Amino acid sequence: MTGPSDGPGPGTFGPPIGADAVLAGLDPEQRAVATALHGPVCVLAGAGTGKTRAITHRIAYGVRSGVYQPQQVLAVTFTARAAGEMRGRLRQLGADGVQARTFHSAALRQLQYFWPRAVGGELPRLLERKVQLVAESAGRSGLRVQRTELRDLTAEIEWAKVTQIVPDDYPTAVAKSSREAPRDPAEIAKVYAAYEQAKRDRNVIDFEDVLLLTAAILEDRPEIADRVRAQYRHFTVDEYQDVSPLQQRLLDQWTGGGASLCVVGDASQTIYSFTGATPDYLLGFRTRHPEATVVKLVRDYRSTPQVVHLANGLLSQARGQAAQHRLELVSQREAGPEPVYREYPDEPTEAESTAHLIKDLLASGERASEIAVLFRTNSQSEVYEQALADLGISYQLKGAERFFERPEVREAGVLLRGAARAGDDPLTTGAPDLAAQVRAVLATRGFTANPPAGSGAVRERWESLAALVRLAEEFEATRREAGERADLAAYVAELDARAAAQHAPAVEGVTLASLHAAKGLEWDAVFLVGLTEGTLPIIYAKTDEQVEEERRLLYVGVTRARRVLTLSWALSRSPGGRASRRPTRFLDGLRPGSSAAGPRSRGGSGGIERGERSAGRKARGPVKCRVCERTLIDAVERKLRRCEGCPSTMDEGLFERLREWRAAKAKAQGAPAYVVFTDATLMAIAEDCPGTPQELALISGVGAMKLDKYGSDVLLLCAGEVPELVDEPVEQSVLNSPEK
């Protein structure tokens, strides 16, 4: 069972929707949210439970029923992307006129409007990037700061400001909070004070000042506060677990104790406390508002029961205040494969093998944009970028520049707008359809039908332009179904609407992202990589609460997966290195062969698929080519035990018989072909042609479970006989452990 559809995206316009129609398709809890129009309302929403759907339908129901005036509604969230998605959904639901903004965007508009009256003169210039000014302030304070330290110093200043700590109080606050400062707190306090003075000298403000100054004006000027409260009577705050003390101070001034307030959040997804975010306001909402309506959303429409079970298992071992308010999710989807646990001897092998698994998924029909590789730190991405590029697999880095702000996208917009105005532009004359016109225009800036080789900026530029072409194809198909004409002018208008809503088209590539950047996103298949002690939890997570936040970070990663979830780790950093690493403690009691004080989950019952080095056995030496004796590094070459260019002894007929058998077996089990054996393993079998179970077990990818499950069939095929295929459902133990 899947959840009700969220309907068309923000670029799609439909007929006006009546109030009752807005409630159609909501589950009972979502409907309870949508019909609770008078605050205070607190929505505790677990991952994948449709919280954005619930709150946008609540706003739309209030508007369509006449309870809300759209101009009196303000919905705030934390990212421009989330605000854009909210605006798009509200527009689709017929709630035009509702403001959906980030905290900073909403505050900046008010500050720009009221500054001349409250203070006089023009608003100081907004400092877009504070790193350079922090560097200058450090120099004025007599400190020599490495370039890599500047980001940490800047983050400390931001944390101090959102937690409303002035420079003189910074050292005491750091000690009290058990925060690990990147330098001596007294030195940071000096840089912080110098930075604030430098801003005053240059008449500039930063983003934190936008919130602070807006709150201060509303506090000091009651007549201005009254105007804001007369304008906005209904507030919705998304991701409320991430509110900082400064944001809460501003929110208190906005509502004034009289406005209707609805907050939405999940304490188990609090992963930004290092920036000053705290779940305390969410967890204490009922205390501050005893009359509040509280609704819990626990029906998970995103993930399969197997993924949800692992997510619940992670939180079952959590400790602390947030853990006391955890939500037990209940999957509404049909069963899928069990999460797979993989252990590798080193990081390059982990990356190469992950890339080959992704290649198998793509070969099975999965879209690249529905696959993600998630890691704890951005520095881990490079090896995966290279591994994917080596196999010719497109990818995109999440957390980079926003799509519509990329130089190539801005330039493409100018060119397309010019071609649309020209009407009979020679570039587009003779193009048979809209997509062909877009391709012709973009070709003037180097766009080609085939992607460039390798990785890096050139490839990323091509992927951006390719996304615009695919959007043109989708836009034309949608308009054609509606009986409307899709010309270049209409397409440009669609781009403008999407840019305003920050509703970027999907880049057709595998997503590489940190766990923090993945918050709020989801994919069909997710690979959680680098799950070792010292990386997750990160080595500088010292206190119990810091460690618990790292656990929540893994929980966020797990709940990004809809169906396929793979968790992996490497025992050493480099090939041949000492196997001193161990898997993250958060998987203890959940992954096979581990134990924990808490209850054991069935989520990992299928076993761990190991790489060249297996726990409990002596580490193998280097794998050499059986033909030329060269040491092999590539994962597939090591599986075949020969270089890709060396002569193959593979029995082509046996290989084809193995493929036919695998296809029939996979169909009978209702599982992807790679779950049985990958092509690389079948090639290795066809080259070795084993005659005994012992010989078959020596082939990489044929573990004990698969030997027991498929060994007799494979040996019969190797002997030239045909095994009898018995229709049977796939066993979870097999799904849980596909070989690399």
C-alpha cells in the first residue's frame, strides 16, 4: 500500500479546488492536521509520513473554506528549496497569495520595509559571505589563521549569534555547553568582537543580524509589531526541531501571543545542533501551550517495512530527551528487500564495488536520479566521484550551488528567452519539437547529445544543460496531454515559475551527498558508505548528546531510502593497510553477528557480504592476475582474477546458460537479477568452470548462503546439465546479501 499521491508539481496549474476536495485522499491523521485550523497545533511527524502534504493541505483548507485570508498566512521553513516546494504545492491547491518563506527571507522583507521608519536612512548592505571579514578580523586580533580554520571560526561566530551570546560571554558559554571550540575560546572571542566592530565600520550586516535586528525593532516599537501582527494572523513553522533561540525570539514577536500557530517537526531528526538548533522548543511546546492540539504522523509512505524496521531499531537504542519522544513508524508500503550490510578491506574497494552495484541497478532499469550515495563528511565524496566516472555513470553533488543560480543555467535562460522573443530564430527553425529547439539553442554553448568523459566541472555543466532538455521533453508531453500548445515562450515562462519557486528539475545522475545535505530528500536506492567508528560517530563527538546526534544522523540517512538500502564500511583506509577499523556502534544489535544491550532487530538477519577480507579469517594477500601476474586493484578484475585486457578462458556457452538460468530464477523469485548473481560473478564461474562445491565457494561473490541456495544448480550447469527450475518466493536471506 502506498500513500496518497502528492499530485502534480509546482509547475503544473489545475482548476480551482473546493474546500472538501482538499481533504480528499488524506489519511485520518493528516486529515486531523488539515482540519485543526485554530492554533496552537503541534504536529509530530516522522520521516516519510507526509508532513508537507498535511500542512499545505491545512493551509489550503483554511483558505478554501474562508477561515483564512491568504494574505494573512505566513509559512516559514529553513531552506529556499523547502519554501519553494511549499509555494508550489499551495499554488496547485488553489491557495495563491499565501507567503511561504525561509526565516531569513521573511525577516529581511520586514527589515527592509520598516528600517527607514524605525531607524532612518537606508538599510546597511547585506554581507553575503563573512569568511573574508572574519579573516581580516583574525589578523587585526594578532592571530595567524590557516585557511581551513576560517570556516570553523565563521561557524563559531554564527553559533554564538543565533544562541544570542555576545563576544565577552563566549568563553563561558562554550565551557557551559561542553562545546569543543576550534581554538582557544578567548582568542575566538577577540575575533568575534573584531568582526562585529568591522561590520559597524563598514556599515554592513550579516544574515544573523537580519533576524536580530528585526526582532529588536518589533520589541522596541510596539506600533510596528502591531502592524506585522495585523498583517499575519496564521503562522506555520516547518522543521520546528531545528529552531534556534534567535529564531524563536523572532517567532514570539511575530505571533505576539495572539496569532494562530502550527508547528511541525520530529525530534529524532535534530541534526543541526552545532549551528544552534535545538529540539527544546518542539519538545516543550505542550508545556508552553497546554491547550494545544497535538497530532502524531507515524504512517510511513516512503519506505518499505524492511527499511522502516531498521530505522525503528536505530532509535530503539537511543538515549536522551529526544529519544523519549521518538515516533515508532509504521510502513504503508509492500515488502521489499532487506537492508544489505557490506564489509570491505579498504576505501577504494568500497567505492569501486559501490559503483559496480550502482551500474547493476542502472542495468536493471533504475534511474540514476533515484540512486544516492550518502556519507558523513564532504571529503569522502572524491573517491566515489572517481569510481562512478570510471564506469561512465553520471552523478551530481548535492549541497553545491542552487540549480537556477548556476552560471550555465542562468546563461541558458538568457539564450532561451532571447530565442522565444525572436519567434523565427534561425537556431530553432526546422526543429521538429520543443526539446529539439531547446537542444539547438543550448548547442551554441557546447551542449552535445552525449556527455563528456570523466568528472568535474565540465561534466557538471553538461548535466545542468541536459536537465533543461529533459524538462522541455516533460513539459511538452504534459501540455500535449492537456491539449495545449508547448512553444518556447511557454517553456521559458515555466522556467521562470520554477526559478521563483526554487523548484529545480531533476539532474539525471546519481546523487552524492553528505548526510546533512540529504535531509528532506529521498531516493529509491540509497548507499550509506564509510560507516566506521571515528567517522560515524565522528571522532570529535565527545558528549553523550553529541553521540546521540550522530545516531540521529544515521537515522536520517536510513529513512532517505524508499526500497533498496545498502550499508557499508571499510576495515582500512588504503589497500594493504592495517585492518584496524570497526563498524559504527550504531549498528550493534542490528547488523548480523553483532550484539548490543538493547533488543536485537531482525532487520539484519541475512548476513554480511564481505569483500576480499572477511572477519574471523586471516587477511588475504594481494590478488594477482592469473595470466600476467599483475596486482589487481579493480573490483571486477579481482573477482575474475585477471586483467580486463588479458585473454579470457571463459566458456561463452556456459556463460549464456548461466545468464538464462539466472533470469528465470530471478523472475520466479520476483527479485532483480543481480540479487541472484552479478554478471561479473557469472563470468568468473564460466572462466573457472568449478566441478565441486569447494571449488565454487572459492569464487568471489559465492558465499555460504548462495552456495547452499544455488550451488547445485550452478554445478549442474557447469557439468552441461539443465537444472530443474522450481517457482519459489525469494528468501530474505538471499535478498539481504547480494554479492558485489
